Amino acid sequence: MAVMIHSKYGYEPPEWVQADSRLDKWYKDKKRRANKHGAFSLDKKRRKQHGITCKCPKE
């Protein structure tokens, strides 16, 4: 049985811990670049749907 390491995602094999850290660094860098340039957001935005929730009289 492989040695299990406790990470922030639970107990995992060392290969998975390394893969998780690489993905976390990649995602953090993408978020930083997106905020720096203001091109897009990686986080999902919620937009209001004005046609459905509007209490205006229909014309």
C-alpha cells in the first residue's frame, strides 16, 4: 500500500498531492492574470433576468 499524505483535500497518494498543487498554482495564476487584465472572470457570474422578474406592466 502506498504512503498516504494528508492534504487539504483529504488523504491522497503523493502523485495526487503533486497534481493538486500544480492545478492549484495554475488556477491561481489564471485568476491573477484575469484580474490584472480585466478580460474575463473564471468565476461564474449571476446575471439578473429582467424580463422574468420585472413587475412592470406588459405593453
